[in-house]
Amino acid sequence: MTHDITYTTKTKQLIDSLKSVCANYGLGNDGNEFKIITQVFLYKFLNDKFRFEVKRLRPELADNKEFYQSLKNLYDTQSDQYELLMDLLDENVPRLKPHQLISHLYNIQNSEDFAKTFDDTLRDISIENADVFSIKSFSGAKDKLFDELSNYITDSSQRDDFCKALINKLFEFSFEESFEDYFTEKYDFFKDIFEYLIKDYNSDSGGKYAEYYTPNAVARIIANILVEGDVKKARCYDPSVGSGSLLMSLAHNIGEDRCTIYSEDISQKSSTMLRLNLILNNLTHSIPNVIKTNTIAQPYYLGKQKFDYIVSNPPFNLDFSDFREDLDTDRFKERFFAGIPNVPKSKKESMAIYLLFIQHIMYSLSDTGKAAIVVPTGFITAQSGIGKKIREKLVDKGWLRGVVSMPSNIFASTGTNVSVIFIDKQAGKEQIVLMDASKLGETVKEGKNQRTVLTRGEEAKIVNTFHRKEVVEDLSVVVNADEVKAKNYSFSAGQYFEVKIEYVDITSEEFANKINGFENRLANLFKKGNELDAKIQKQLKGLKYE
């Protein structure tokens, strides 16, 4: 445990030191700081991962003091052996050349035009590893793993010193030497590091779609409910992926080597966050499946792929009037079976885009697929319209596995009450679990916002109650499709809770006294009412027309 805390602390210190370099060169809280911090951190991680894996395959290279020179000798004199070594590397490891290592850049940091050398190195790594590490857009165009970071310094005379400062911070720290066992641990450690890495940049200002980060508790509950038993090979998808926290938790539960990740999101910023998350979590093989696109208007996977698991925390409301008419076509008729929200005369930003995401997800599931979708709680009781039609189909087809209504403020950035809809194409119509977890959790203050936090025990209670299909007073009910239909297809657990009437034995004398008390109170209320009526009439008679 101490080892883990030390490792976490040192890794966070590296991130803080990189932020300090940015601040010293006028980039603190600059829009480009996020790119510099995340890309430099990623370069360091990939560098150390490469060194670690090469030494594992070729133990004779393991001497740290001689590693660079030994690797360079192999590269210079036995190129065929070097190429073989690269071929043997795991798919999650980049293919690097000796002069692209941090140790080499550290040694030549005082050379002329060091900033150019630094940028050229990162650019070459991007190009040479593009097949594995690049994100595609809807058109098929690929992005770069690294930008030319020195260009974010407007004063060109400071660029060499800026890049030297970054390299020195990276050289001082090692993922590989002190903590090599963490290259196999991944998720439980790196989810906290990832959250720390993006915390200052985790706002919705950079893109149109969902919040970048779903709380860990919600991600864990969703993954623990969705994944049961041993899963062999699974296609996992999120159409509004953000930074990927829902997918990471799901993949971890299934096993990173037993699933392939697919995703779509309109935001370049969230796509780069997701790529970092995939690399840190041994899911690099899925990066080519990360697509930057408008999922609703330009769905990349529609018609190409159906999915075994879908998780999503979609944006709830958004102005999509610009492309609303493009959706109302024969091509999307089956996909948007319940309809497309109309453009309102005012408050276009309130258009319920989440209703399109739910329908897209239902359409994208395989015949045995399972899904979990975060929705505004208002959806589960809507009396008419698109939301009602969606609920009807889920119940009538036997696809609704259950619903969990979460505590308010479980997301720090929104006061909207949310529920999670669980879909399972093989759920059937007999045992639908409806749960009201809104009373659970404790309130904590985060900056200016208040947030509700579930304890691990409460998380386990939600998951276990759901799996066991238990009826728990004031928490859960288990109903069938006919009962849901009778309640106008309401998914709200509270509407199914029994109303409790307490019976108390009393004597006839006690009964008479109670009735007498009620009569006296009513008589007093009537008397006061009559007095008030008389006063009002008197006041009215006193009114004159001036």
C-alpha cells in the first residue's frame, strides 16, 4: 500500500512539475497547456514502456547506464536484429529508435536548435506509429499523436529553454525503473492518475457533446451490473464517449485482452483524452476504432457493426437544429423509430438530443447485446411523446432489464437528477428491476459545487440488489411488463412502492375523544373562516370609485 501511495505521489509530482514549466513560460491556464501536459506525459509513458518491454525481450540490454548505447549499437550494426526486436514488441508498445528516447534528448539538450530537434522527434514518432496511435475522423483522415509543442511559445528565443525544461523534468522521473510492476496493474492506479491529469481541463467548453468525465461510482455500478460471468470476446461501444471513463470501467471488468473498444464523439479534445486513457489501460489496440464524428448526423459504425455492450452518458439537451432535417430521412427511419424532436421557437439549446442517442443505442445493439444509458430522470415518467414511445418499445420487446435512479448531484457539474436505464435484448418481460437509490449517498463540497458521493458499501448494495432481483423496502421493486403497462409505462420505482397504512388498536372511549377533538378543531376553523368572510365583505363595501 505504501508503495502504491509513493508511486501515486511521485506521478502526480511529475504532472505538477510539467504544469510548473508551462506556468514559468507564460502558459499557465493557457488553452494550449492541456495539449502540452497530456502529450509530454504520454511521450514519457510510451518512452518508459518501450524501454521496459525491450529489456524484457533482450535482458542483455537491461543495464540502464548502457541501455541507450547498447540499443544504438544494435540499431547501427544489426538492423535486421533491431527490426526483429520491434516485431516482437506487444501491440500496446510504440516502435521507437534510439535517438527518439528521452535519454538521448537529455544528453543533447545544449545543442543548437534543440526545440526543433524536440519537435522533429515527436513528429517522427507520430508518423512512424500512426497506424496504431492515430484517431480517425468520419472522413478517414488521421490525426497526429503529438503536436509541435514548442510552437505554443510565441517568443521563439525561449523555445529551446522551454523544451530543455520539459526534458529535464521527464528525465528525473521513471515509470520503468522504480515501479515496473505497475505496467501490468493499469486500471486501478491509472484511473486516478488520469483523473488528476485532466482535472484542470475537465470542462465542457471544448466540445458539443457529453461531459468528459462520468463519476467513478457511476462507471463502477454500470460495469458491475452489465458484466456477469466470464466474457470471451466482446465489442464494447460508446457513441458519446468523452474521456472514456465508462468504457474503461467496462473493459476492466471484462478483461482488457477480452474486448475491443469502439467509440464516437464530436470533440477532438475528448478523443485525445480517450486515446491517453486507452494507452494507459493496455487498450492501445483499440485506438484505430476511436472515431471523431457527429454520431447522430454522421454515424461511422451504423450499418457496419453491431455491439455486445454499449455504455453512454450522452448530452441531454443541445441545439441540433442545424442538422435536424438531415435526420428526417428514409436512411434513418428505422434507427429513429420513435421520432426526432422538433425545433422549438425559442430555447433551441433545450432540444432533447439524448432521445436520439437512446434510439441510436437500441439500433446499434447486437441480438444478445446489453446497454446502460445515463438519462435525465424525467425520461422515466414522461406521459407522452418520443420518450414514452421508447419506453413502450423497451417493455413490449422484453428488452428492459431495469432502471436505477441515482441521488441528485451525483455529477458535480449538473443539478439534473439522473437515472440509468439497463437494456438487455434477452431480458424478457417477467422480472424488471426498478430501483430508487436517490436517498443514498452523502453530500460533499467540491469547490463551489455540492456533490453526492456513494460509499463503496452503497455501490455494492445497488449492484447486489439488482443482480439478485430483490425487493427491498423503499429501494427496489421487481415488476413484470403488464404491471409497467398498467402504470402508463412508468419506470419510476416510487410509483410501485406499497402505500403503508398503520393499524392501531384503540378503545371506544379513545375513539370518541379523537372524533370529538377533530369536531372541535373543525368548528374553530369554520368560525375563523366565517369571521374572515365578514371582514372581507366589510372591506369590499368600503371601496369607493374615485
